[in-house]
Amino acid sequence: MTPPYLLPPLLLFGSNILMTWAWYGHLKRPAWPLWLAILISWGIAFFEYCLAVPANRIGYGAYSGQQLKVMQEVITLTVFAGFSVLVLGEPLRWTYLAAMGCLIAAVVFIFLPVD
């Protein structure tokens, strides 16, 4: 059995991969009518929710709500960085990496013990 502190980040990675495809995958298909892009995106988003909701329900016992949210944001940017390079063919600029560094700092702060 996967430990409760490990399962939420794994589910969130899967969730973010799906949501990134739902939100941005259609950009590679500009010929699609908008209604089709929306319909396909909603179909993908359903499966994203099937991972995101359990990730947060399971994770809430091991992490606080604030920790889950910050973790999710860092995972989102990490997944999108790979997607933008590999799928959209966009370069990773130093500004994106600087923003990621700021979010990593947020993770450090949100996980510091409060006494």
C-alpha cells in the first residue's frame, strides 16, 4: 500500500498532466472548431478530477490544505514546463525558471513547522 504522504503528490502529478492536456493540448489543433476543443477538454477534465479530488481527500490527513495547494501549484508549473517544451515547442526562459524558484521557496515556507 502506498503511504498516505506519497499518494497525494503522485495523484496530483497525474491530475496535472491530464489538466494540462485539457487546457492546452488543443493549441496544437487550431483547425478544430471551438466547440470540439471545449468538448474534448471537458472529457479530459473529468478524468483529471477523478485524480485531483482523491489526492486532496487522501492528502488532507497527511498535509494541511495550504500545503496541498502550494504542492499542487509547483506540480502544475513543473508539468507545464515539460509540456510547453516537449509539446508546444516553446523554450524555457530564465524568467520561468526564476518564477519556479519563487514557488519552490513557497514550498519551503509552507512546510516549515509552526511552533
